[in-house]
Amino acid sequence: MFKTGTSCAAVIGVSIITALPQSASADLMGNTLTEGGFAWNMARGDSNFDPQLYEQNDIGRDTVGGGGGGNLAIPASSTASLGLRYATQAGDGMFINDGQDVSVLKGSLEPIGQSTLNGSTIFGFWQEFAFADTNRVEVTWFTNDISDLLPPGQTLNGESADFMDWRVGAVDAIDFPSQNVTNVAINRASLSFVSSSGQPQQDFSFTLQLSGPWNGTDFNLRQLVPGSGYDVLIMQYDFTFDIVPAPASTALGLIGLMGLGRRRR
């Protein structure tokens, strides 16, 4: 079953969206656009667009000190599948990116296919960040030419298909090492539609739907697209976790305690 989120800005004429107070908006996005230094406006829409330049700018963010005692929970070698679909209110959907669910390496900007709706190239990117009291996985999708991710007026089976259905980990889940990372749980989740053409950013909270234990996947939700001009989609998952010491570390700790006990005698 698909579920929708809660907007921090009222969407006129859409009864399924309930507006949050304006003060809630700070909880939705944090300082993503300034903190992250996203570079999709830098060269996109230019024939010289360079994905590597985007990647260098985007992954240069602070990853020190945070939710797991200053530790990142996800190995650098991890991959996760990313995809986008458009859907009707009833839940019928089709892939927007022709690559469908494409595995993307953590911290690597990669094309995930051509748009089946307008032919643009769709890029996917995901990264983990550590903050003072939580870690964050942030997933970004965007078009290479500033065209809409979901152009208005789409239909499926005779029904309006103006819902965005994002897919994270549907066939390749985000990997949390089972041997030493436990109790992974989401404490905040949000979706943001961002425009490179001047439309106001639209943020939606999915904390209610996603709070609790997390297995590194998210592909049963959807959100009504707030209109035309939205070419960037950002999904954030703030989470906490526990770290179990490796057996060798535990053994060394015990040996140290035994030695201390002997010295005290």
C-alpha cells in the first residue's frame, strides 16, 4: 500500500495533504542546501555538464562527529538501488528512469537511465553524513537538463498519474554491517521537491510513516508532485544506531581489565 507524506506548505485543492505549521519546516530539511553545497545548478543545462564535478562538490561535506559516537554506519563500498516511478492515486505506476532500479555506489554520482517521459538523463546520488546526535542518509535524483522529473499531465490507464514514487533499496538495500551495527532506527524522514527554475521548494515529512527500525529500504511511499518546474528530488533519512565492539576489541578490553586487577593485588 502506498502512503503519502505531510506538507509544511498547504497544497491547494489536494485534500489528501494536511499542512504542518510553518515552524515544522526547519525539521524537514535542516540546512541541506547550504550545508550540502549541492551543485546541480553549477553546470547542469550546459552541454559541458560534468558529473564528476558535481560529485566532488557534493561529497566534500563534513562527515565527522555524530549519531554513532562519531562513526559512519555504512561502509564506503556499499551500494543501494535507486529508481523513480510515477503513479496514480490508486497506486498504478511506471518507471520514469528506463534503468529502473539501478545500484549506485555510496558517494558516487551515477546516471540511472533516460527519462521515459522527456528523454533527459536522470542522475542518482546517495551519501551518509554524521551530525551531533544523528546520522543521515540523503538520496538525490535530478535531471541533467533542468527538465521536470515528472512533467505535468501524465496518465496511466485513463487516470491522472501525478504522484512521485521514489525507490531506495528496492532490489539492493543500503547495507548496515550486521556484525557491529545494530538497532538502526529512523527518527526523522523528509522528502523535498527542489526547482532550478525558481519554483518554491516543497517539503513533506515522512517521519510518521518511517519512524522505527530501518532495513535500508524505502519503496512503498508516494507523494503528489506540487506542480511543474521540479527537477530535483531529495529524500533524507535521519537515523540512530548502536555499535557492537568487534570480538578482538572486546577481548583486548577484558585482558586490560584482568591486568589492572592483577596490578591492584
